[in-house]
Amino acid sequence: GDSVTQMEGPVTLSEEAFLTINCTYTATGYPSLFWYVQYPGEGLQLLLKATKADDKGSNKGFEATYRKETTSFHLEKGSVQVSDSAVYFCALGSSGGSYIPTFGRGTSLIVHP
Amino acid sequence: DTGVSQDPRHKITKRGQNVTFRCDPISEHNRLYWYRQTLGQGPEFLTYFQNEAQLEKSRLLSDRFSAERPKGSFSTLEIQRTEQGDSAMYLCASNGGTGYEQYFGPGTRLTVT
């Protein structure tokens, strides 16, 4: 079945550092890929998405490129802020038509001033 | 568009009691999902509806859990005879059309004492 593997956290960075959170997936077909962000006590928010190979999703300075050859969708940001501290979830939309997504376990990001 | 809303935001109940949560999705979305999330984990799929039809239910879901979406708009999730292991955040999400991105509500945090 479909699966998503994220790097374990927490990832701890200083403000303005470069961020990478790794995500790899296993799926049949060609699923859409997503990153969601969750702030404490809140639900998940869609951060960015990519629907086909080589697409780059971007939002709020975050980027991720759909790499079919390495089955990866790594999240990057050039300069993180304290306000980026949150949990980030990689997810794939089902390629089998059932509309049930698969989520990774999440990676906690802590940014220090 | 006010987004997905959930009520209540917090619920404390004693073991053995029944609880019911409500979710109001984005109005034009025909698919509605329920997830459970525990600390340090990603959302765990429970069930989903397309309009008023419950199309899938997790095989891991106890018979104590039931969900309805009577008119294809709001949905309720009921847990009967709650157990301490039911303590978690219960998330609702919706989407529509052919996309797989999910729009989440703020969640209901359940504590069973």
C-alpha cells in the first residue's frame, strides 16, 4: 500500500538558517503530493502541493519538488523564522481513486531567535 | 467561506460516557473525512463520506465509533462507552472536485478520565 516516510525530528535551527525536511513515498501510480503545517492546538493547514513529476510547489518561502525518480518531495526554505516553528506533515493523495490520503508521522521544527 | 468548523473544541468526559462531535465542512465540498491524531503522530484515517454516503471506514475502527452525515452537509462522530485510549485530537477535513488536498478544521480534543 501507499506509505510516506519523513525524517524524524525535532529539527532545531537558528533564525535565518536553511531548512530541509526529507520526505520519501511509496505509491502505485502517480499521486499528488502535499506538505501540511500544524501549529500547536490547531488543525493542519495545506502549505503547498505538486500534482505531477517535476512540479515545484511553493508558498510563504517554502518549496518542494516532486521527484519521481527518487520518489521524494523534500521541503526547503532558505531562511527560517521563529514563526515557522510547527509540525510539518508530508502526505500523498491516493492514486487509486479512493480519495483517502496517506500522511507521514510529522517532523517538528523548532526555530530559535 | 468560513472554512471547516468543529464543535466542541475541547471535551472532558468520564470513562464509559458517550460523546458526540460535530463538523461543518466547507459548503461546496462533497467529501468529508474524520481522523484521529495522538501526540507525535500524523492523522489516522477513521472514515469518510461522499455527500451523505459513508464510503470507507477504517478496519481499525472500533464498533463503539459511528459517524453520520445525514443531509450531505454537517457530520457527527459519536463514541460510545469511551475508554482512556480514546483520548486524542479528532480532526475533520473536507475536499471537493477532483483534488486530493484536504482542508482541516481546528479539531476537537477529547480527554477521557
